[in-house]
Amino acid sequence: MNTQNNYLKPEEIRALANSFQQSRILLTAVELGLFTILDKHMMHSKEVAEKINTDKRATDRLMNALVVLGFLRKVHGKFYNCENASKYLVKGKPGFMGGLFHSLGLWNTWSSLTESVKTGTSVAERKPSLVGINWSEAFIAAMHYRGVKEAKIIFLMLELSNTKKMLDVGGGSAAFSMEFIKRNPNMHAVVFDLPHIIPITKKYVDDEKLNDEIEFIEGNYLTDDFGKGYDLILLSAIVHINNFEENKMLIKKCFDSLNVDGQIVIKDWVMNEERTEPAGGAFFALNMLVGTEKGDTYTESEMKDWLISAGIKKIERRDTSFGSSLMIGYKE
């Protein structure tokens, strides 16, 4: 997409309008487990169709399109995974991009964008997966895949040498809590999330053998108690779920739970005052429109308003290399 000027040629407009076709080809292949079936094999499309229980002709056409997109190769009528598909799209491999199952869920919500623009809120209904996908697990997997990488960078951007206890609000897989603890063994973490998410969180923590360093609280962060005594409260990808007033209340709750000299860290898109930059944040505002009741992306001045209203006087902004930014408030 041309971001330097807004003049797009007709063929560029057409390509943008039709780009959903290539996305859907990939997502359907992932949903059907096609790349996993092909792992370390060369197979005719009819063999693949038999294994994934699909129509033979339609499966052949899908696989031909995947060749065009660069995910499969075809030799003498047989297909096999390209290196990128083998490394990232085969379930069970270390690099498997399980977060693409979350993208499948987004397909449904984004299809309702027109109605959401008319009504001002999400109107999409979550449809059951035809292949048994657990949407909550898919969402947490997507956040974990990204969070593991981001947590390493965020830790280096913060001063946490004196941090003993952190609260990870809406912590999901606990990716940030676990990385922070690995780098600062003196830390202890509490992960707060919804009752149906915490069992998923515990699986990730158990895999890392960090059960003794992390506690769990089930609840709604807008209504339930956090407890006291935290040196760090992290809200990573949280404020965009709520409306302005809910965030104002949430930051006050965090402030009241924070020790003196503690810090509140908001990690999210921070928009310019026109709400047009960064580009990813402008698109994400629509993702919140179609997927949540009240969510949005917010400007730096709006986030400062929440922090100042809570009692924070010292505020810093730090931009990351991956799009989102940190708004850090210090309790004096």
C-alpha cells in the first residue's frame, strides 16, 4: 500500500480490494490442517482430500493456488510443502504459527464491518468452528506467539531491578510475567484474567516450570479486586478493549493497588491526536469496533488524562520497534 501519497492507480485499488482472496486461501489451508498432512510427504491432491475429508476437485484447486502463493510446490502432479510452510504452518513444530487460528476468528468479525460502522459496535456472532477450534485457546496462542518476542524487548525498556511483585492484568498466557521472572529471579508475579482463561494460562506456566513464582486470580478487571502491594502493574493490550471512562476507572484501581515508587505500564497503540498514525493503530481501532462492544485505540493525551486523574504526576512515553508504545506512570 502506498503510504507516502494517497494516489492509487486503478490496478492498485483493484488489487487492494481483492487481497482478501489470498488471505482466505491461506486461512482455509491452515483451518483444514493441509500443511500438517503434507509434512515430509509428496502427495496427490486426491490423497490429501481423502485425509482431510474434502472434495477432491476443490482440494486440487486450493492446492494449485497455494503453489502460486509460494506455500506449496508441485512436481509431476504431486504436492509438497515449501520451506516456509514446513517451518511455520505444520502443527506441532516449534515455529508453528498457531495464532493464525485467531485470524480465522477475525475473518468472521471483520466481515461485519459495514454493520458495525452503522451501529457503532460489534454485531458479529461467534460461529462454532467446523474443525473443532477453541477460539479462546486460539486467541491466547496468537498473543503468546507475539508476546514471547515482545517481552524480551519490553524488559530491557523498563527499570525493574527493584521490582519484587508485579500484577499482569489480563495476562493471558503470562508471556510477559514469565519473561520478566526469568530475567529477574527476585520477582514474583500475579496474573489476573477471566475464569475461562486462567486454566489456559496455567498450562503455559506449567510448561515453563514457573508455578512457584506465579499466582493466579480469576475475575473481571473492571469489577473485581486486585489486592495490594505491587511494584509493577502491566496492562499489555488491555486498554483498547474498554471505553474511555472504563480505562479511567481501571487506571485508578491500578494506582490504588500500587506501592509508592511503583509503576503502571500501559503497552498499547498510542495514536496521534488526529488518530491517523501509527497506521496499525488506525486499522486496529476498526478491529476493536467489529470485535468488542466498546473498544478503541487512544491518544497519548487521553492516556495521560487517565494517569493524571489517578494521581500520577510523572509520566514517560517509550516507543517500541514493533508498533505499540509504552506509557509509564510512576507513583511517588
